[in-house]
Amino acid sequence: MKKQQAKLFKSKSKWIHPYDDHPSDRLKIRLMLDEKIKGSRIIGLEARIEPGDVHQMHIHQNEYVVVYSLEGRCKVTVGKKTQVITPNTMIFIPPKVQHRFENKYSKRWEGIAFAIGDKKNIKNVWLDEK
């Protein structure tokens, strides 16, 4: 049986807007981790939303998402609940639960997100107008 080894990851990628299929979505990411483990996949990324920008309403079909807020403030809607997150706040988003991140503040928001699901590419199902 092959043992899992500890790995260190540091983002070497550039900040990108990953959602060409939704041009009004302004989330920026930098990929840190993309691992396939026993039929599952975990992706870790740095996330950034500039003042006035929005990560539009969407769901993930098969992924659990955990987001940890590092800096700034952001208005977050998960399901029917909306609240403002600040640094050192963690959010859990189950599969098929709608969510949106809006930065209505004067400073950039940054966080770390992990999506855990099956081996397929993680894909957003957009719930708003494009």
C-alpha cells in the first residue's frame, strides 16, 4: 500500500479571472493545490475580490467548499443567509447550496478556499444573469 506523503505547496501561479463563461464575475484566484486522492479531488486556492467586484451567485454540484477569510471584509450569501465576513472567519458551503461573495467595501478582500469533491473538474453552475 502506498503511503501518503506530506507536501508543501506555495502558489507560483499568477492572479487570474478564471470564469470566461461568466464575464461579469470578477473573482481572482491563484491556484495552490490540485490533488487527486482515492477517487476524490481537492483544490486549494487564494481568492481575491477587489472593491466593488462580485463573485456571482452559483452552486457547485459535487463539491464541499471551505473558505477562510484573511483580510478585508466581504458580504457573503450562503443559501438564504447573508452576512459580512471579516478576517479569521471560516465559511462552509455544502454541494448544491447557492452562494455569492460581494465586496462593497473600500479595501480588497482575500481568502483561502478549498473545494473537495469528485475527480471531475470543479465547475460553477451560474444562477444569475450573465
